[in-house]
Amino acid sequence: MLGVNSTIQDSESAARAFASEHQLDFPILLDHDGVVSHQYQLQSLPTTFFIDRDGIITSIIPGGPMSLFLIKSKIIPLLSKNSTP
């Protein structure tokens, strides 16, 4: 799991404070110049992309927060899917 913070709309210090406040322990990358936001054609923040082991986007969920049920319903199939060699 990775987080990407669009620092063109937020500051790096605000991103760090958010991660600390919510005790996020996964890597959070910083999109300083908006390249990632542009490549993924973000329309709103937050937006969550579920990506399988082959790098294929399987689901996009704009907005938040998401329920634990929704998160599990997206992640469990991805974790159990066999990766193609």
C-alpha cells in the first residue's frame, strides 16, 4: 500500500501532520509538481486506486472516507489473485 499526496494542493508539512495524526504507517509519496495527479487524471481528492499484482487498475473510488467493508471487498480479491508469470 502506498499513499500519494498531491502537494500542489497541500503542503508537505500538512501531509506529514495528517499522516501522524491518523497514525498512518505506510509510505506516503509526495507529488510536488502534479505529474502523478495528471497521469492518473484525478478529478477529486482523495481518490483511491486499487491496483492488482500485474499493475492493472481494478477499481477507482473517488472521495472518502471508505468503510472497512468496502476496503476489504476490494483488497481481499487482489491479495488472493495469483500473479501471472
